[in-house]
Amino acid sequence: MANKACIGKVLIIGGGYAGISCAIQLMESNFHVILIDSKISFLKKTQLHYSTHFPLSRLRVEYQKISKRFGFDFICSNVQITLQLLKAWQREKQLKIEGRNIEFDYLVISTGSRSSYCLKDGKEDCVDLEGLRKRSAGKFLQNLLRQDKPCPKISLIGGGVTSIQFLFEIHTWLQKRQKGFELHLFYKGDRLLPSYPQTFHDYCTNKLSEHGIHYHPNLWLKETKPDRKIIFENKQNKNIEIDSDLSFIFTGVKPYPTLFQTDAYGRIVISSDHKNEKILENVYAAGDCSSYPEGLNSLTAQAAVRKGQLVATNILRYSKKQELMKYLYPCLGSFVSLGPWDGIGWLLVSFNTLKGLSAFTVKEAVKASLGPIA
Ligand SMILES: Cc1cc2nc3c(=O)[nH]c(=O)nc-3n(C[C@H](O)[C@H](O)[C@H](O)COP(=O)(O)OP(=O)(O)OC[C@H]3O[C@@H](n4cnc5c(N)ncnc54)[C@H](O)[C@@H]3O)c2cc1C
């Protein structure tokens, strides 16, 4: 591994939007950077719903290629992270990977998030986000159509961005290939896209009825059964059983392995109780697995990239004994895709809503802000 006249060695665990942005920026300042990820390729998660139409390979970029392009080192390994280990790593400035000790000056944890619903592996008729990282939505749909059912029933569970984006892509895919089908959307609440203004829900529900998609609010997913049945609970605590030939579960994600609290500069803060907080001076967190005291903390690539870049800035400033920068990044816009050439988004202020074709301006602006890994 190259060790040119570097000004410090940084280990980054997790090569998603946060980890890669951090690595790229650090490389501009002559750090020796080692990126560690449990997978061999980076997945463009923000475009995962398009895998309804094309193979997953189009969304994957091998880490070897990225590391070669930007000049950092890459190790493929699944690193166990616990509170005890974090304290030890801060103390010893080294960690053991694949049987060998690797020393560092700074460590960045950017391990992202995972599905909050735990679905057992290997189901043909029921899939969650983890499953869709291994096999595209298109493959699941092709398998369903091979069964030659006259009117297959497809269900999507969840009312957030991921579920809505997949829903409209799946609708487009089915329309091109199947005469009769039923598409159902189930959601535990009554307002779709709850983190967005009411206009987003209204626009979206109009599109659902325009396309003949059945919408079932206020149903809470309880259980998926092996015989293509799903059990929901309604507001009156009554169980409702529905048949579904293929179900997509998008009930949200949670930080992995846990949510790391940081100070305003991105350094992990640990506390045994609320009084005794300790800053790990050399251990930073960025992306979905981090919570900063101020600024945009949403589980988005937009926030992940900004946090990754801030951590890189602060590692450089710390090494030069300069004052650290606070994370204050505000959300500048957001976009939800509703199938080809349609969507809804906001730019600069949340009431500046753009719909349909014009919403694509927001999409492009948000995409551009993700930098070279968009
Ligand atoms: C379908 C979909 C559409 C989305 N659309 C948008 C969008 O339009 N705009 C937007 O801003 N956001 C969007 N998001 C959210 C966005 O993808 C996430 O917020 C973003 O990926 C978070 O980046 P991250 O770097 O924190 O984590 P991730 O991208 O999840 O990367 C984490 C990395 O860490 C690795 N890792 C995890 N644990 C370990 C370990 N123990 N050891 C080694 N490696 C490990 C993983 O393999 C992974 O590569 C979307 C998400 C989905 C699923």
C-alpha cells in the first residue's frame, strides 16, 4: 500500500455516499486513506427503484475501480463495531482487520442504515430492501409473470419515498407487459410521504387513483406468512389477512449498527449516563448512522455526502491545529419520483413546490450535489 509523504492515516469503515465523499476529499489533502466495506462494490442506492427496468449491475461500481480512480486503498471486510471497541480504538489507534493490525490517526464510521423490518431470506413472493440489493425488482416481477396468473396481485407496504418511487416504476413495468394486474399500497398512517408538505400527499394520492392503484391507509404490517398471505392490524386492533402474489416491504430503515451521536464537528460522543459524556477525539461518524446536534440529519444521500465532506474538512483542520467547522448544512431541496417524467419536489423552501416535468430540475440539482458518485 502506498504511503507517500502523507499528513496522516485515515481508516473509513463503510463505503456508501458518506464514506466515499470523505475519502475523495481527504485524498486531495495528501492523507493516506483506507476504505473498508463488507461488499466488493458500491451500490447507487438512490437509484435502486430503477432496477425494476434494468439489472443491478448498472447500479454497481467496484470499489477497486473507485479506489484506483481517486488513489485510496480498499479492503473488503465486515468490521464488528461496538461501544467497547470504539473506546479501545480511540485509545490504541489501531484495529484488527482480517487478522492484521492496522494503525490509524483518524477513524470514520459511515456504516449507513438497514431495513427496520426483519424479513427471513429466500422468499420468492416477499422481498425487502436488503433482498433488492441482491436481486433486482425486475427479476422478482419476471418470476411472477412466469406463473401465468390472469390477474396477479402485487402489494407494496410503506408510505415513504422508497415505497412510492418503487410503486410507480413497478406500475410502468407491469403496464408494458401484463394486461390484468392489481397493484396495492398499504401504509400504517393516513398521510403518504409524512416528512414532506401536505401537497406531496395530495399529488401522490391523485396519481394513485389516476393509475388505478388501490391505496389502503391505517394498516400496520404485523406478519408475512409463507402461503402468500400478509397480516395487518387496523386502527381497531383487528387483524386483517390479505392475499398477495408478490409483496415489497418498505417499512423504513434504521441506522446500522446503531445511531452514533456526535458533537457539532462530527466526532463520536459516548456517554454511560447523560452526565458523563466523552468525545472520541479521533473517531468520527457520518451518514445515516450519525446524528449531529444541528443541520440536516435526515437519512438521505444529500445529508450523508455533506457530513462525509465535513468530517474530511475537520480531520484536515485538526491535523493542522486549526479551529474545527460546525455542521450546519440545511436541506436545499428534495425530490420524489413518480414514474417516468413525473415527480414532485421542492427547492430552497419547502413551499416552493414543483410538480411533473419541472420537478426534474430539483432532481438534477439534488443529484449534482452528490458529486462524482451520483
Ligand atoms: C430506493 C432508495 C432511494 C433513495 N433515494 C434517495 C434520493 O433520491 N436522495 C437522497 O438524498 N437519498 C435517497 N435515499 C437514501 C440514501 O440512499 C441513503 O441516505 C444513503 O445511502 C446513506 O449513505 P451512507 O453513506 O450513510 O450509507 P450507505 O449508502 O448505506 O452505505 C453504508 C456502507 O457501509 C457498509 N457497511 C455497513 N456495515 C459495515 C460493516 N460492519 N463493515 C464494513 N462495511 C459496512 C455497507 O456495505 C455500505 O456500503 C434513497 C434510499 C433508497 C433505498
